[in-house]
Amino acid sequence: MASDIHAAASRRFPRNLPTTLTAVAHGTNAARDPRARYRCQVSNRFIRTKSGRFRRTTALCVNVGGGNFNYVFDMA
């Protein structure tokens, strides 16, 4: 699921991701299970370091069963 979020960001680069996304678990047992859908809140901010500026994207994802994951990545 994290790779799906990263791929969406790569396709939209240099534009930001939207503030809400839906990530879906892959697999044979995830077909109609509502716990396989994660609603994600996305924040995009620029970080300045000695080597330059880059965008840090944070996705906080939660499903209806209470499961969650955080995904943080940087892009130039």
C-alpha cells in the first residue's frame, strides 16, 4: 500500500498529493473486506537542509477496524 502512495506521488511530481487518499490492501482475501480500505490524511511540506530543499510527504492511514500505518518519504 505504501508503494501505491509513493507511485501516485511520483506520477504527480512536482505537484503535491491531494490531502486525502484511499489505500487498498492487495491480496486474495481483501476483495470485499472493509478493513482492506485505508483512508489517508496527507501532508506535504518543504524541508530546507544544507544540501538543498526537498518535499517531505507524510501519509497517516486508518481503516474501519482501527488498523493504521504511517508512511513518510522525501522527494527532490
